Amino acid sequence: MRWDTLRLDDQAVDEPDAVGGDTLFPSARRDVALPLIERGAVARTFDTPGFRGMTFYEVQAKSIVNRVPEASRMPFQWTINPYRGCQHSCIYCYARSSHNYLELDAGVDFDTKVVVKVNAPELVRKKMASPSWPGEHIAMGTNVDCYQRAEGRYQLMPGIIGALKDAANPFSILTKGTLILRDIELLAEAAEVTDVGLNLSVGSVDKELWRSVEPGTPAPARRLEAVAALNDRGLGCGVLMGPVIPFLSDSPAQLEAAVSQIAAAGATGVTPIVLHLRPGTREWYFAWLRAKHPNLVGRYLDLYGRSAYAPKAYQAKIAGQVRELAEKYSIGRPKPGRGHGRRPPRVIPAPRHTEQPADAGSEPGPRALVEQLTLL
């Protein structure tokens, strides 16, 4: 392990998260040559296979439970994001542009330079104890994955979940990380005292596509095993089937393969979300598309030439297909032998949002848990 402490100016600058406005750490004047992320942070590198080429910037965050700015038009109000940047390296990740606030790029830097808010558990506990805290639902996994590989080393989530549990504060988690199973008993304890919503993201079960677009994530089959394990423990877990990638994972056969395996995992619901390409992500994704699938560039320009979102007709088509498949495979209906824990599984419906497809197969559930899913 090698680490360096980088000391510069102690002036404070507020740099917001893409979702939730963190004031992260003391930073220096803008004319200093080092990127903002390096000012006042502890930079660490680890000479182990899972972390080679990565730099982790350990920071003392000033806040961690953040209100989502009204201008963002996100339907949930509070988030916790213990990390910025993500080792999952998903080509399509909408959060890439958040690295631009740190004077880092939305491509390689986002994948290899991760901010770690090492004092996150303490800040959550302090917030929960504040007389002014309203006790509202908190969404996690809304910016980058809180169970990315770095969590295995930094172990921030047990402290965060523990603080929420002790305060009986409702929360939800959206993740691609099977590391969530490490905390399964803690999540079960939390579910005894408050609403806990869990969803894993599995957009496709195509192994070749997975290796290309989500190179740092666990395989789809492993994620679905985690869904099954959570439901077997009595923790209702649904699947965000996102993104459905036009011309690469949207054929009838591909959709059916995914939905059938999601059903076999006992998911409480399935929510199809079509790929969208916001600035920052769009440039990175198109560079990948030109390198890997140059024949699709023109078709993508037809779909996304005027908007970050695919046409509503296309979204509605995918939603309809997945809805029919969810009904065919009985997703959202009780499965014999599932949910032996003390709390019944929660069924989480898809979001009702003008820019996203409709429900594919589930029943009504807590609104706060629904709203988290509108983000991806």
C-alpha cells in the first residue's frame, strides 16, 4: 500500500454531488494546478489485483445526508452517497458528469479515481440524532454504487445501515454489488424496525454484453443469486432491469431470457428502464459504440439525436414487452418457499414518470421506494 497526504490551501469551496449537494473537503484556489479532488484529501493506492490502477481519495465530508436540489426534479428528497466515482466502470453510467465538479473527466477518471467519504457513518448517526431531522426516507445508490468493490475495503455501509436502523429511519438501496449480502443480517434487523427497500440492477443476462458494458460489476447471474438470497431471508428484493440497451439487449429473445431468470430468482418486481444518455455519459458511450459497434452509430443518432432519452414510443414498446413477460412468469406473485424471514417481501412497482416506461409487473408499494427507481 502507498499513501500520500496532499496539503494545500485551506479555503473551502462547495462542490455539489450530481444528486445531493455535498460540501466535501477543504480545497484550494482554482488556479492551483492540482485537480480539486486532490486538495485536502488523502490519496491512497493499493497494490492488489482488484485495486491496481485505482486512486482513492479519502475525505472528511462536511455532510452526508443531502437534500436533493429542487432544480434536479428528482422525486425523492434525501440521499446518502458515501462514494463518488465507481469501479463498476459501466459505459452508460449517468453519474459520470459528477466528476467534472472535481475537475476530473467523466471517462477514465470516473472509473479509476474514487472519492471515499470516510466519516460517512459518523455523519449519518449525527444527522439521525439531530432534533431537526424529519425522519424521512433516504435513498442510497442514487449517484454511484454504495456496494462497489471499494466498499469491501472501506466498509462504510454497515455503519450507515446501523445508524439508520438505530433511528428506525426508512431507507432503500439500489445496487449492482453482490457485496450487499455481507450485510444481510444487518438489513434484516433494520427491516424489523423500519421500511427497507432493496433492488438489484440487472439490465441483461447476456454475458458477452455484460463484459463489454459493465466490466467492473459482478456477473448478472451472481446478482440474481443475491436477489434470491435476499428474498429467501425475507427481505423483499426487486430488479431494476436497466438499462435496456437499444439494438444490443432489446430483442424479444433477450428480454425473455432476462425476465425468466429474474423470475427464477424470486424478484418481487421488475422495472425496465431504457438507456438514456446525458451529457458526459453521451460522449463516453458514443466513443465506446464507435469502437465496438460502429454499424449502430447512425441508428443511435436517430434515437438520441435530439434528446438524452429514447423516443417515448420505443420506451412504451419495451415496457409493454416486459410487462407481458412479467405476467407470463408470475413476477410479483408469492412464490412457494420464498421469504422465510419474519417480514413479508415487499413488492416495489415501477416508476410512473414522463421520461420512463411504465410498470412491468408488480403491485403497489411504498412511494418512496418507487421513486428511487426513477433515477437510472
